[in-house]
Amino acid sequence: MLCVFLPGIYIDIYISPSQKLADVAFSVEGKVITAHRCILAERSEYFECMFSNEWKEAKGGSAIEVKDTKYEIFEALLFNIYSDKIKFKESEYENIFDLMKLADSYCQVDIRHECEEILISNINTENAFFLAKNASTANVSSLEEKVIKFIVDNQLLVDHSSPEETIDLVGMDAFQKISVALLYQ
């Protein structure tokens, strides 16, 4: 059971495999996810606009095709819209990163910020290079700054002998920023 509080309204939604009373379907990677228009529209300006008369999706009918994301990431976005919780464990940094990027494209600022905070709080030697390489693509400067500082402070690049190897590991953008940080250390 999921309890949803809308302004002035309390709704118990019983989430089951059949998604009772669901009135919208999304197709992601050939799989269908069903949801409730009223909840999505109430909790997301993006979906409110989508279901308004301005978008073709407002008319209903077939499943709305969602491209450029994985099924589990889109499902996690909807899960957060319903529950205000991040579905992934802190150690699932790649999924959290992808959710952060998807939330950004769906104008879900709170989800994006929460994912960024989780990533910043959990920078470690296992995920530092991934985060350094990908942070600039998601335009998350605070995450990028923290992970670069972590890499420099912990001397994680000591074992990487050539600049080419380092660029392959962290990307050109992060390599340049790490180089500058090392100069000022």
C-alpha cells in the first residue's frame, strides 16, 4: 500500500502487479510500466504539462514511448514521484547517477538534488573515476568538485603512469581539472 497526500486529499493507493486504476502506460525498452495520471500530474510539473491538452500524450490511448533511458531507471523515477524515496542502494552509484540525469531531464529538481547528495556523500575509491568522468556530462559542478578533490587528496592517480591512461580513466574534462588541482596542491 502507498499513501499519497495531495493538497487537502488523502489517498490510499494499493500498488499491485495489475496496477489497479492505472490510466497511463509507458513503454521503456519494450516493457510497460503503468501509473496514475492524477498522481503524476499532481507531483510533477513535467507530467502535468504532458497530460494537459497541449501534448499529444494527453489524449491517451497507446503506451507513451520513453527513449534514452533504461527501464529500471524510469521505474525508479516513477517510484520516487509516488513515494519520495530513492529506490537504489547507495552502492548502486551508476543507477543513482542515471536517475539524477533522468530527473534533470524531467525537471524533477528535488530528485536530482537528492541523488547528487547521495553521490557526494558516498564518493569512494570504487566510484571516484566513474563520477569524475561523468559528472561534467550531467552538469553537476558540486559533485565534480568533490570527486576531483577526493581523487587528488587520496592520490588515486599515482598508479596511472601516462596522461593517455588517465584521460581514458576519467575523461578529458576531468583530467584537465585534476591537473589544475594538482598544480595548486
